[in-house]
Amino acid sequence: MTHHDPPGIIAPHIPADAYRRAEATGQPVVIVVPTTHPTTLPWRRIMTALAVAGAVALGGWGLVVALCALLDAAAHTATVIAGAAGPIGFGGVTLRLARTKHL
């Protein structure tokens, strides 16, 4: 059966004789724990956030360009249809949907 220490124990293997000697003489027991936390900026996390923000911005601009192209195509289509249909009249009122090129 393997031995598992409960969480939170920093140094589970202090030799008993060293602990008893420190306890008898009053000397402090110094436990050195190497840290793995970097002291510099977390560049990987920063660059990931910037990459995601850049992708969102480019996607937004892509949607704007696609919408503009769609509206442009719809406007041209409406102009062609209106030009082909000619004037439309309702009870004596005539409405020209598009002007002819010849005045």
C-alpha cells in the first residue's frame, strides 16, 4: 500500500532526530521550498489574450465587409429590377422607380 500525505503538508520528510535536536536546543527548523512561480510577466497568457482579441476584431471587420457587399448587391439588384419594370401607377399616380439614362 502506498503512502499518501494529506494536502497542505509542505515538508513531510523531516528526519526525527533533526527535529528532536532542534526542539531540545531551541534552534528553529528551516524548511526551504523552491517556488515554481515565475517572477516575470506571463508572456504566453498575454499573447493568447491578444491573439483572441485580434481574431475577434478581424472577424468583426469581416462581418462588416460582408454586410456591405450584400447591401451593395441588393441595391444593384433593386435598381435593375426597377429599371426593367418601368413606371408603376396606382389610381392615376404614376411612380417611376428608376430614372432612365436619357433625359
